[in-house]
Amino acid sequence: MFVDEAKIFVASGKGGDGIVAFRREKYVPRGGPSGGNGGRGGDVILRADSNLNTLYFFRKHVHFKAKPGGKGGSSHKTGAAADALIVRVPRGTVVRDAETGGLIADLVCEGAEAVVADGGRGGKGNSHFKSSANQTPRIAEKGEPGFERWLRLELKLIADVALVGVPNAGKSTLLSVVSNAKPKVADYPFTTLEPNLGTVIFDNRDLVFADIPGLIEGAHMGVGLGHAFLRHVQRTRLIVHVIDGSAADPIADYNQIRTELALYDDKLAQRPEIVVVNKLDLPDVREYWPLLQEAFAERGVNDVLAISALSRENVDDLIKRAYGDMAKAPDLLAQDNADVPTYELKDEAINFGIEVEDGIYYVSGAEIERAAAMTYWDYEEAVARFQKTLDALGIIRALEEAGVSAGDTVFVGDYELEWTE
């Protein structure tokens, strides 16, 4: 089953906790702090794999969570870092943030990777907080929480040649004749409901042809699943426009598809194309072929090929033409991959929000909530450090301006605190 869209949830591993420990050895009665740092949590990485051709796997596997880092140990031992969780996806997968729609990665090349969730930093042990003023710190950090998000995956087929045209133009028949593909073929529109791929071998070289389901007017706006089909044309280097020679108005069909391609992506209007009139095996098509050829020439469309996919007439000429044009076509994959922006997961402003409801104050914000989750509330020094963080971020002043007073309840994320002067 061909699946080219999926939505998945990824969560990186939490960082390991740092610990409070002191050196305890014989003849060393006042050993210093020796608490080690926690290990880094595991990243979640998407990796392109040419052995996969569809996103069907993600129909049943939606949640992906990396392992947490190891806890720090005594004698300055650092906890073990967790291994990254590798999630394999087909080549040509576009990764977007499900909430914002922002582009995260476009995994085109074999082995291309994108870190979609950074593992949490390990918490610092008490040996990290030793200073000349505090020789025996009783403070440590918990590991940084992992990063969670929903992602939308879209697969754009990676093929050399796209067969496009209106429904029932004979694209599937042509693909079955020139390649090893076995698409469903029948004498009614919309026989093909999903793209098919086939490999064409000629002169010890191979090309991948994609049979794109029939496009209709309004496809660029999603009519007839137009969006789902048109995106598979974007990666192809050559377009073979298959026209039904027995249609009432083949020229109108050609103009319609050209318009839909251009409206969806203006770059497609500049893509090299081969115009093919199919069904030459029908007497009427053969009779009117010279007139149809003249009509195309009047509109500036020359070198139109007439073929019969059913009887294979002139099909070899089409294959030779495709190979010749491909040799001159630009490498679009390299160009598209160079334009993909670099996405930084940590590139976020340090901001916060304060809401008051029934006398209770709620503080929200990624940075401060992360700091609260990393605080050991059982250690006074850790609590004092958190208060300094509140002050440094301007949260204390903001709460005072909002009217907080001693004894009020303040929530920082999921943590309930009592306000004191």
C-alpha cells in the first residue's frame, strides 16, 4: 500500500540527573564534593533510506521516544550518554512541524539525517558548583527534560521522468510497456489512485519513470487529490505529457494540465517536457494525427511524438528521446537540497508569560519551565539558585507588578510554589 503522508510524535531522552556526593576516603577526613554530572539524553534522528518506498510503516508506529541519559555517580563519574534513536524514512521525505507547518528538513540523499529532537542536557553534580566561597556545595541539577513535538511527513517520489496527463490518457499502459511496473490498467477514468514507479533500462542505463494519477481542472487547489499527486512531479527532471489522441479536444487537455502544473509550482512550467499523443492504434487518431500535429505547431509546441502504448508503436523512439533529454536536464535534487534552510531547535527567544486566575499566579515559558524541572527542591541551595534564575529573567519583577504578595501560590509549569518576600 502506497502511503505518502504521515504524522508522528517524537520525544528526545531526558538528561541524566547530577548528584550531591562528597569524597569519603581513609585519611581524607574532609573530602571535597565529588558528585558527577548526568549523561546526555538520546536525540531523535530521521535518516533517509533508499530501501523504503512508502510511509506505510508510520500508519501503525506513531510514537518515537529516545532513552534518557544515565545518572551521575560519586567520584566525579559522569552518567552514560544515551544512544540516539534512528528513525528510517524513505528518500524524498519532507519533514515539517505539525503545529506551525515550518520546514525542518528535506531528506533527499541516501543517508541524509535531520536531528528533529535534541536530547536533554545532563544535570550538573555538586562538584561543578564548588567555589572559594562555598567549599561544600549541597546543590545539583536534575537532567534537562527531553524535547517533544509532532511532525508531519510528506513523501515526494524521487523519479527521473514523470508521466502526466488527464485521466484515461494511457499513462499506466505506457508505464507497463516501457518498464517492469505492473500498474492497474482499465478503460475508465481514475484507474490509478496512487503514483506508480517503474525502471526503464536502455543501453545499460536506467531511468525511473513515475505514473502520476490523472490530473483535472483545479488540481493545484487540491481538486481530485491534486495536491497529493502534484507534489510527486516536483522532483522529476523531465515531464512526459501523455495526451489522449481520441479526446474531444486534445489541445485543451494539454493546456489544462500545463496550467495546473504552473499554478501549483511555477518552476514546473520551465521543466523540460516531451509531448506524446497516445492511442495511435485507433483509426480516427491516426487519420487526424497530421492535423493535430499542425495545431500543436501553431501554438509553438514542436517535436510532438505520436505513439500507441497498446501496440508499442514508436515507444522505442520515446525512450530514446527521454534518455537524450535527461542527459541535458539539470540535477534538480542537488539544487533543491542546497535551498533547504538549517533548522536550529534551540533557536528560541527567552520569554515567559504570567496569568492570574482566582488569586493564583501561573508562570509559563520554555526556559523557566525547563529550569524548574531541573531543580532539586529538597536542597535549599538549589532553591536559592532557582530564585536567582527568576530574578535574572525578570520574572520576579513581573510577578510583583502583577500584584503577587507573600503567601500567594505561584505555579511555574507543573511546580507549585509559595511566594515569600
